[in-house]
Amino acid sequence: MADVTARSLQYEYKANSNLVLQADRSLIDRTRRDEPTGEVLSLVGKLEGTRMGDKAQRTKPQMQEERRAKPPRHHGGQSQGYSLSSPALWYKRKITGLSLGCTLLTPSPFADDNIDETYGVNVQFESDEEEGDEDVYGEVRDEASDDDLEGDEAVVRCTLSANLVASGELMSSKKRDLHPRDIDAFWLQRQLSRFYDDAIVSQKKADEVLEILKTASDDRECENQLVLLLGFNTFDFIKVLRQHRMMILYCTLLASAQSEAEKERIMGKMESDPELSKFLYQLHETEKEDLIREERSRRERVRQSRMDTNLETMDLDQGGEALAPRQVLDLEDLVFAQGSHFMANKRCQLPDGSFRRQRKGYEEVHVPALKPKPFGSEEQLVSVDKLPKYAQAGFEGFKTLNRIQSKLYRAALETDENLLLCAPTGAGKTNVALMCMLREIGKHINMDGTINVDDFKIIYIAPMRSLVQEMVGSFGKRLATYGINVAELTGDHQLCKEEINATQIIVCTPEKWDIITRKGGERTYTQLVRLIILDEIHLLHDDRGPVLESLVARAIRNIEMTQEDVRLVGLSAHNYTLYFMSDAYMGCDQEYKFSVDVKEAESDSDSD
């Protein structure tokens, strides 16, 4: 009975819960015989046979001397390569070293020249890839590492590579330095005279090259014909002709025009082509720069002559005194300390019909509403139905444009010229800005009606954050049908790079856009800008005026550098010194009433 009970208890949880059947040998502490245990041991009998100082040496170890005496092989090659000791000794060896690296594969390297001249060979000039170590004439060079070059052979390799790099840099500098002003009627003839000694032959070749540049259907055909005409020894010159084909062709034709009518015809054709218009712009800018440079030199000569005359006069009149400057400007006195709150006008001239009304303690000034200006003989309101179909969706709910918008309809929606609109608040300047936006959007509409939203960006600059938020809501609602994204970029609302890439119209403050355009890394965003609208641009009179001025100056500088047109549109309050849309154009009666507290001022002066 006891055995049965014991046998049943051995399978209970209590008996098996902590039972170890197999131990983990890695966790068992097994120590080696010689492993230290931390106990203090005696060193008696373990330091016999050696004394302190037995291994001291008075010389450097021999192993280090052997290592320093045998430096790496490439170090020796470099020191030999920059040696200037014996240039006459390794001159013959350089020729021998060059010939050893070549193996002639064909007995007649020029055997196929007749086939090339007869049938033509397509030569790729723009390929920068290395075609192995194969030579032009069928010779294959043996591969050798830099470690195998020693002494004068390293000098030969360095000399050859330096010459190749120098020639490549020279060719690239020629490509960069070619300017339309350098090309005249005889430019081709001068360039070909380097390859042909006879002037008649070079002139004939120049005419044939010009005809090829004019009649070739594409660059590949032009390249083949030039190779067959000029030969393979003019590769560098053919590269220049192929790269600057249109510039060389039209600048030569323009310089060799026989009459003013022919010259005007060529210039008109260049203006109609966006690519050719850049060359024409560079020519005009060069002429302007020459005139400016000549005028500066003339003024400098006049100023120098005046200074010489004054010095002679002072030398003759020793007892006299030097004349004082005619005028001294105090720049600190000219600063507007109060910004836009400063009123520079001494008097305020009220319109006709204004009157004053005395009240107890104050005075009222009433300015009546101006009578609407009568329509001109050809002036009429433009109906929204007459707008282009792609622009009608932006004016949904409008029947006609107002007088100001109708007057600027063609300039805003049919041209790309810069605009400055001076009109009072509430005159509809925002709709004029919208027409300029629709003009830019219309350039990027595909045949199927979709818009290439990744090809352009529009910047709308407003002075206040509240106005920025208002413009974002207005433009976002009216341009929603086009799929255009409008976003705010202010100190309160930031945009990451992905959001900027996905936005087509960015409404921001002047300071924010100034920060973005100052950064060199933001070029990827600013190079897509095609339209910049500056609202309330009359704030040039304010403390923030320098920011607006720098934005406009930076935009104009980028246009001149990149030759990419960016339209500038300014919206300003009316200025009497400019042509502006006055209150008579607004179409609604606006009457003004001002209260002036003058009684207290008079009483204060009487008490004094």
C-alpha cells in the first residue's frame, strides 16, 4: 500500500515543478588549473635568471631599421616622378617606355581610310565614357598598375595625363567662353584658317559649313556631313559647331546681312523662337554694356581733366583757399523715423465739394462721393463669356468685369508684360491678379485638358498674415476646379519640402520669401517660379520697404542670369504722381467723413 502511494505521489506537480533532469554545462563554473583565484601568492622561485635592466639596449631595434630601409614601391615612384635632376637623361627612355606599352594588331593602320571617306562614319562626340585602352589606330595598350611604374616611367605617365587634362580643360573653357558677340561674319573663316593655309580654301569651306548648319535636318546628319567635309583632324572644332549650331548660324547670318530689311527679318525670326531670343538678348545686352562702358570712360576722362584743371588753379593761386563742397546731405535727417505713419505733405488739398461742419468739441470734414467718370467712346465692360474657356471657371458667378478689370483685361490675360496697378481699396485688384494667374496656368494646359502642375509656381506676397490667410481661402476656392493647390507660408504656418513641391500657388509674407530666396539650396523651388505678385507694394515707403526692394532686385537679377522670364505684377494704392484708377472708376458712391478734435487744442493754446 505504501509503495502504491509513493508511486502516485511522484507524478504530482509538487514533486516535478523543481526537478532538474539535465543541467546546462555552459552555466557551470569550471575553472582552469592556472586561472588566478585572487588569492595573494608568493613570487619566490619565479623570478630566477633575470635581473632588472638585463634587456636594456643602447641602440635602436634592428627590425625597425630594416622596415624603414625598404619603403613601399609606390612611394619611390612618386619621389622619382617629381625629380628635376636629370631631364636630359630620361628623354630617350620616355620614348622607349611609350613604345613598349603598344602592340600593333594590323599591318596597315590606315587601310580603311578610303572606306570611311566614301561611306561616312557616325562619330559620337559627346560620349564621355572610356572605351577601354584601345587606341585610334588599332593598337591595344598593355594594362599595368601604378605600382609597376618606377622612376622615369612614372614621370612619363604623369606627363601624359597632365597634358590630356590640360587639353580637356582648354576645350571645356572654349565651350564656356563662346559668346554671341564673338561671332561675326568672318568667324568661321578665321577658325578654319587654322587648318587650311590657303585663304580662298578656308573661305570656301566656311561657306560650305554655313550651308550644312542651315540645311541639316538634325544634329546627327550635321555631324556626319561636317566630318566628311572637314576630316577627322578637326574633331574639337566640329564639337564646337555641333554644340553651338544655332548660335553660330544665326549670329553669322545676322552679322553678314546686306540690308536693313534682311537684318530685321532675321531678328524677327530670332525673337519668335525662345531659344534664339536668348542669343539676341545677349547681343543687345553686350551693346548696352559697351555703351555704358564707353560712357563711364568718357565721364572718367572728364572728371580727371577737371581734377587736373583744379590742381593747376590751386598751384597758381597759392594764397587762395580751397572751395567747400556745394552741398552736404545729412542722411540721418532724411530717414523716415515713423515709417509709413510719417506725413510728408505740409497741406492736404480736399476735393471740390468738401465742407466742414462745426460741432461741440470737434469739427467734421465731409468729402462727397466723386461722380462716376463717363465711359469713353470705345470703353465697355468685358463679359465673362468673352474670356478664354479655361479662364471662365475662375470667374464663376460673375457676368461682367468692372471698369478697372476691363481696362486691364488684355494686358493681364493676353500678354506677359510686367504690370503696376494703382487703384484704391475695393477696386478689384485681386481679380486682376487672378487673371495674371490664369494666364500662367493656361500655358501649361495639355490637349486633354489636364494641367502640368509640376512645371510652374506662382508667388503671391502680402504684407500681413491676416491678409495672407484671406487670400489663401479666396484663391483656393476659385481655383479648386483646376486642381491647383494654394498654401500659406508665414511664421505661423510652415511648409516642408514635400508640401512646397505639391503646391502651385504660395501666398507668403515678404520676410518669409526673402529668407527662402537668400538660401542657395532653395534653388530647386525658385527656378520654377514664373509669376510674382506683390500686393500693397506702396509699402516701399514703410520700414519694410527694403525687403520688398530686395525681392524685386533679386528677381530681376535671376532673370538676367538664367535667361528665364518671370513676370512681376505690383498692386498698389493710388499715387497721384502715376497714372492710377481713381475712385471715379469704382462704380459705387463712397462718401468720407472725418472728425477732427480742434477745440481742445485751441483751448490748450489759449491757456498757455
